[in-house]
Amino acid sequence: MFKWVWSYVRKYRFWMFFGLSLSVIVAALNMINPLVTGQIVDKVIRNGEHNRLVKLILIMVLCTVTKSVFRYLYQLMFEHSSQNVIRAMRQDLYAHIQTLDFPWYDKSPSGNVMTLLTSDLDAVRHFVAWVMYQIVENVLIYVFSILVLSSINWKLTLAFLVIAPFIIFLVQKFKVQIKPAHMKVRDQFAVLNTRVGENISGNRVVKAFVRENFEIERFDKENEEYKNKAVENADIRIKYTPVIEALCGLLPVILILFGGYLVIKGEMTIGQLVTFNGLMWAFTQPINMFGHLVDNVQRFSASADRLYELYCTKPSIKNCENPICKDDERAPKVKGEIEFRNVSFAYNETPVLKNVSFKIKPGMTVGILGPTGSGKSTIAKLMCRYYDTVEGSVLLDGVDVKNYDLQYLRQNIGITMQEVFLFSDTVEGNIAFGVPEASFEDVEAASELARVKDFIADLTDGYDTIVGERGVGLSGGQKQRIALARLFLANPKVMILDDTTSAVDIETEEKIRESIKTQSEGHTTFIISHRVSSFENADLVLVIQNGEIVEQGTHKELVEGNGYYNQVWKDQNGKE
């Protein structure tokens, strides 16, 4: 994990090394003013060497100004470096999650992913921007103070060091306990984020079913759990911090009693005692900071572990060693022949498809009908290789889809999802999402085919109307037509329309059906629907029940039969 973080930090190692060098100088300069103060007491005040006063005061002023300038410079270097490190990390992690597949997204709540890319990354940024140089600076201040004070009086310095073993023992115990507590807080924060994200996305459903109070109670439960985890985390810190501060509070007592005794005995001067007093903070601050720094290091470690786990996650759906891609001589122009050969599939060991086989010739229009949960959408997802088969093979033009480059495969097999997703962009931007270089004329042509032009004039700014998040502000039918236009514009060789017209009226569906017929020329088209009327122009209809093909034939043949298709046709046409 640390090696992975270092791979980003090392790009800025020169500036960070320079910054650490300045912090070393600042740590050393912190020793000067207390020493000069002791000189003023002994030489100027007690011995009457007043001619030294101006020189000593100038040294103190110069030292203070130099420390301020150097501290400003190295804090600037670390902050800028940390922002660059996190920008690169966030970019790489975001790019990485684009490579992850449907199975990973199925198991990863959106709130957890958002927490990783925001809060956890900020913990890493804080470590690089502040904790790193604070560790170096405080360690050096402690070491320099010991060296300086021992050169003045080793006995009093040794008395100061009596508390060090107790501090080290406490910090070690604190370190062991705090990291698991941080992990629990981060995990619960991700759960809380997920709950909020789900509620915001589903706020219309919440209001429709008057479940506001239920959602408030659910959130309150997770919020209470987060509070408990945060309190547990804080309790660990609170348990150790007062003890460490109390031990540090013994130093002034040691200074007054033992230091005063040494002055009385003549083993120290008053000025040296003043120097010890002036450098007492150099003992107490690093000790007090030690607990905070260990806390921050463990917080960084917990967050970095979570981020590294994400970075190391590999997709289960990936390219083979030498995939067929766009510029490959093995890749002739895709014809659109689709074959399922003894395909079985299961979600989390729950069987969905069982030994499904069929072969579709290029240019055919195929309908798929079946009850909810029968496996219709799964067939579409296997064609696009969003999932891999458990048994059997899916072939495109006689070649297993696993042998194609994923991007090349999905450029040739396009799909409109059952759950329409639109981005917070203009209508034109959503239609041209798959073909960003498309001209406005091409967008208009696709819109006309998908009947988007029927309602575009009703929108405030036409094609420039900003669609709200997930298509808020549009009806279900309007969103479906925009999604259909997006597919038409992409113009893949194999088109899959998964319940594309479920939210449109009968008249619009008929128009869209004619458009699909026009657009399907030269394309292999799969139409998944619950409406039998969608299959009137289909060359073949597959009827799926319980993950198996129970009927297949043309619309006319199946209507004249005595199976599930015939019964659905009768139900939808009001026939006994």
C-alpha cells in the first residue's frame, strides 16, 4: 500500500525533499531564541554587558523572520504537491472503476465508491500535505532540544527524559487500538453515504408511498450507528490524550524543583535555567503532537488500505490475451450473426438461463417474450458480455464473444437498457453520448426516427434543454425515446431494444415500430417486450419461461398455436 502511494508522491520528491530540508532548518532555528534569551539573562542583565543586547535582539528577530519565510515556503510546497498527488490518484482510480464490470458494480454500493473518491482520498491528501512534515519537524525539534539541553546540563536533561518511556508505551497501545476504529468509522460513513444517495435518487418513490417517516427512521438508525463508531474512535483518543498531557505537565515541576536545586548548588546559571524553560515546549509539543500524528497516520493507513483495495480490484469480465479488435486483420466487417450454444447462467448461484440455444442470421429481427424474471434481459447482457456464461458459448459471426475486444464488441452490439439513464446534460448531449462527434443533422435524424421530435418543441430550449439528473423533468416515454435515439445514432450492427416502448402510448408505439423496422434494415435486431404487438414485424419470436425457450416461431405461427404466446396475445387483445 505504501509503495503504491509512494508511486504518486515520488513525482514531486524534489519539491518535498526541498520542503523537508527547510523544515529541518526551521527545527534547528527553533533552538536559537531560547539560547539567546539565556545569553541576555546571563551576559546582559547579570553581567552588565549591555553592548551585546542589540546584537542578540537582531539575532532573535532575524531568526523569527527566517523561520516564518521558510515555514511559508515548505507548507506551500507540501500543499501544492499533495493536491497534485490527489488529483493524479483520483484520476487513476476513476479511470480504474470505468474498467470494472457489472458483477463488481452489483456488489458495490454507490455511497461506498463516493466515500473512497472523496473522504478517503482527502485523508491521504492530509497526510501528504501536513502529517509528513509535522512528523519530521517534531522529531527533529525533540532531538535538537535534547542535544542542546544536554550540552548545557545533562542531569536536568536526563530528568526531563524520565517520562519518555511512559509516553512511548502509551503511544504504542494507542496505535494498536486506533486503526481498527478508523476502519469502522470509514465503513459506516460509506453506509451512511449510500443511504443518503438512495433516498435522493428515489425521493419520488418515497413521496409517492408516503414513506418519509420510514426513511427518516432508517437514516436515523445508520446515523446513530455512525455516531457510535465515531464516539468509540474519539473515546480511544480521549483515553490516552489526558494521560500524555499529564505526563508533560510534570516537566515544569521537574524544572522548578530539580533545576532550582542545580542553580542553588551552582551547577547551572539563571540564564541556563531560562533556556531550559524556553525549550520546555520542544519537549512537550512533540510529545503532545505524537498522539495526534499517530492518529493521523492510522487514519491515513486505513483510508489508503481501502483505496489500494479498490485499485487492486480486477474485473472478472476482461479481454483475452490477443482479442479481435477494430484494426485487427482477423476482424472482417461484422455481419451480425448471433448464436447461443447451450448457454446456462446464474446470478449468485441462482439459475436464470438453462441450456439455451438458438441461432440468428444477420439482418433478422427477433422478438423475445416471457414473464418477468424469465431471463429475457439476461440474454441481452450476455450478448454484450456484461456477464460471462456459466456454461456454453455466445457467438458473434461464429466467434465466441470472449475472443473480441470488449470495446469493439460493444460498439457493434448496442443496447437500450430496461432502466433508462440520462445524464445531467442537454437533450442533444444525451442523444449524441455514444457518438460525440455527430453533427446536429445526424442527431435530428435519429430523433425523428425515435419520435423525439414529437415533443422536442414542448421543451423550453428544444435540443439545448438541460435534462435533470436521471432525466428528471421528462416523462418515462420521453426518456425512452431519447434512449432509443441514442442507440439509433450509434448505429451498431446488432441492436437490442430492452422494453423500449413500455412507457409510450399505443399510437407512438406504432410509429416507433415503423421506425425500428426502417432502422433494422441491414441490422440484426432484438426486441424484448411484454407487448405482443411489438413482434408483428419480427422474423422470429423466442418465448422464454423459467430460463428456457419454450416456443419459437413467427408472430403468426405463435398466435395460431396453443401456448404461452397465444394466451398473452388473447389477454392483450381482449379475446377469450
